[in-house]
Amino acid sequence: MRITDVKNNEVAETKSETIWEASQEPFVHKSYHEMSDTPVVEVDALKQLQENIELLSDVQNRLSFLMREVRYMMKA
């Protein structure tokens, strides 16, 4: 948070903002997998997003294949 003193035209930063700006580490997402050997896994948020997009793409391809097969069976 920034505090501005109008009389002296000074801007002071609070400690929380300077700590936030000092840590340039990527955002880490913790996920819990109950049946896994390591139940709590920390993954970079961007990497997790990429994996989720790949998984959604795979599921979409499988679903479109299934829908083609259903249409084919309905015509027969």
C-alpha cells in the first residue's frame, strides 16, 4: 500500500508492498492427490495451466471420436 503525503509531496511504501516486489519467484500452486505416493505436490502455475490445456485437448479429441462413432451407428 502506498501512503501519499499531500503537503510534502512524498510517497511512502509499506512493508507488505516492498516484500511483494522483492519476491520475483513464480506463483506456486499446491495440489492434493489422495492416491498418489506424494499426496501434496507443488507445481508452477504456468506449468499446471499447460498440463490442464493438454488434458482438455485430449479429452476433447476422445469425445469428438466418440460422437463420430455414435453418428455412424445411428445411420446404420
